[in-house]
Amino acid sequence: MSAFQNAMRQLDLAATAMHLPAPNLERLRQPERIVDVHVPVAMDDGSQRIFHGFRVQYSNARGPYKGGLRFHPQVDLDEVKALSFWMAVKCAVVNVPFGGGKGGVTVNPKDLSIGELERLSRAFIRAIADVIGPDKDVPAPDVNTTPQIMDWMADEYAKIVGTPSPAVITGKTIPNGGSEGRGAATGHGAFRVFEAFRAAHGMDPETATVAVQGFGNAGQEIARLFHHHGYKVVAVSDSRTALHDENGLDIPALIQAKRSTGHLGQPHGSRTVTNEELLRLPCGVLVPSALENQITDANAEALSCRMVLEVANGPTAPEADALLAKRGIPVVPDVLVNAGGVATSYLEWEQNRINEHWTEAGVLTRLEALMDDASHAVMEAAKTYAVTYREAAFIVGLERIRKAQDDVA
Ligand code: NAD
């Protein structure tokens, strides 16, 4: 099943449980606007290459469309639609005044030189400039897009509109209007959510082990925080390698290795496993932090974790959700767990609009309050409706979207 079909199944399940009125459900079954572009980019060898990209604006009932831009060879319209829908739900779950959007370019950025990457980033923004803006649609980083790329995009947008407009894009570098704490926000928020659910499930930090799939921006930070708080992180992986050490991996050393060499290496005492084996390792918390559809009906029965903490977007397929629920393994869902990224994007957008720059402590305190409120709302809804945490998170988000839709209907 495709990512968007999965997303629509999740929508239907929650809509049924909460009796979402049909007109509201109908409005959420497709995006409000799809922008599909082909952008020419001059390559270093003098040739021209055309890149295919998208911006999907799913819902702006609660505020400007909001969501990241992904540069990845597997980006297609179906994936971007799913991600934009999840953004609409996520912004509502964490209660920031944004709707949902997402974008992407079908490209492997590792094949481009730095100059080609900059020209592609600027060309993509020129192609979608008409439909974005601080009050219209506010992009941000996602897989393979960086603060540097956001700076290029914000700069290109400023040239087009003729005035600096930092609030058009979040996730910028600090000198260009980025927020303190943004780099660590997704991991920080995810760990905060985990702590709320750990307490509810009586998990002991002394004995709970952790396996993290994906070692990028989000995966590194959540692994670092688990390690920092005394948890044994027994496995991590990137797209090339998965490492396992039942005595616990030295996460700061692995982060250092990944940053300086681009690889995880092979630390003493660890063994190499496949990414599929990583998912099946016995552990307390499995933390998918890479791409969609990693936990499916093909491997859900074989998982031997006590909890799934979804840092990635859409890592668990609906059939796998049902199997895990039957097995009593709670899945703390993406739309809550990784909402710290967009929550801090909101704080960056707010700072840009009022021309302020807040301290990291100030940003993280506000982030923690947003994550705590969202975690408690989801736990409460799970009890009230007797549903899984995913359905509960969707119910919380959809109810807020419904109210906003009805206010302007
Ligand atoms: P990233 O590009 O920095 O890292 C992705 C990581 O996943 C890399 O280590 C890559 O090697 C690894 N990977 C790719 N394919 C893999 C595979 N098949 N098996 C194992 N590892 C694989 O991206 P990111 O920003 O860390 O995002 C990761 C996930 O978290 C995505 O689903 C993204 O949408 C979600 N997310 C990220 C943020 C954020 O602020 N970074 C916010 C919300 C959600």
C-alpha cells in the first residue's frame, strides 16, 4: 500500500472512532492544492538537467501551510501528499497555528556538487515562490535538506519579493534568522514525549535498551539523549550499516565518526547486522528514525521491543499497527513524537515576525510545554475513546482541524 493510502486508512480509522462529520472528512481526503514543477539547473559540466519537484498544500484550516522539503531519489507525489497530510495533523496535535504542507525534489543530493545543490535549491524556490510566504506556506528542512539550503532558499525568496522575509522558511542557520535549539528540537521533543509515555508504561531507565534505525539529524539526537540519560543504546543504523552491541554503543563517538567521515565505522565490540535484523532485535524501545514503511505486516510479528517510538514519519504501516496493538506493543506515533521539529519551527517563525532572538533555554522551555500538553492530550484521548495512541493522536488533531474548518464554513 502506498504512503498516501496508509495515511487515508489512518484518517478513516480515527474519523470513525470520533464520529467526524462527513463534510469535514471529505475536506481531508485530498490536498487543497498540488504544485508540480520541473526546474532546469545548470550543471558544473555545462549541461542542463531538469529536476522534478512538488509542493503539496494539504490544509490551511488552522493557519499557513507548514512542512519540510525533502531531497531524495524516492520522492514522488504520493509520498509528498502523505507527508503533507501528516503535517496538518501534527501541527494540530502540538497545537501550533499552522496547517499542513510538504514538498520535495526527486534527486539524490549526494550526486550534486555544492554549487549544483545551491542552484537547484534556488531554482526550486523560484518555481514555487508564488504560493509560499510567511502567511501562506512556510517550508522547512526534511530528509537531506539542511539549514544552509534553507538560507539559500530564504535569500532567493527575498530577492524575488524585494525585501528580507526570514519568516518564509524555518530551519535557517542562526545568523540568518534560525532559532536556537532548532537543530536538536526533533530529538529533544521526541525524548520529552518518550518520558511521558515511559512513566505511563512503567519502563525502567536502568534496564530499558534502545535501538535506533536511521542516524541523521533526528536519529543522532534521539540516540544521544537516550545515551545521555543513561539508557543503553544497543543498535543504530544508517542507509549503509547497522551496528549492534548488547553492552551498549558509544553514541557520542559514533556521532563524531559519522560527522567527520560520513560513516558509522565498526566500533570495537560491535557486530554488523542488517537493517531488517535491527528492527527485530530484543530491546525496550525501537526508534525508527529513517523513512516510511519500515514496520509492515511482513515483520511486525517478529519485532521484540516493548514500545515503538516513531521519530520518522510514517514508519509503521496500518496492518503492522493492528498486529502490534494485538501483541500489546504500544506505538507512540510520529504525529506526536516528531512534532518538536515543527513546534520549534513555529517558535522560529514567531521570532522572525517580531524581530527577536530568544535564548536556547527559552526556546526549549516553550518546546517542552508544547510537547507535554500534546502528550497528555493524546494519552487522555486514548483512554476516553479506548483506541491506540495513533488513533488518539489523530482524534486530538482532527478535532482541532474540525473546529477551525467549522469556524469558517
Ligand atoms: P536525515 O537525512 O538527516 O537522516 C536520515 C537517516 O536515515 C540517515 O542516517 C540515512 O542514512 C538513514 N537511512 C536512509 N534510509 C535508510 C534505511 N533504509 N535504513 C536505515 N537507515 C536509513 O533525515 P532526518 O531529518 O533525520 O529525518 C529522518 C526522519 O525523521 C524522516 O522521516 C523525517 O521526515 C523525520 N523528521 C525529521 C525532522 C527533523 O527535524 N529532522 C522532523 C520531523 C520528522
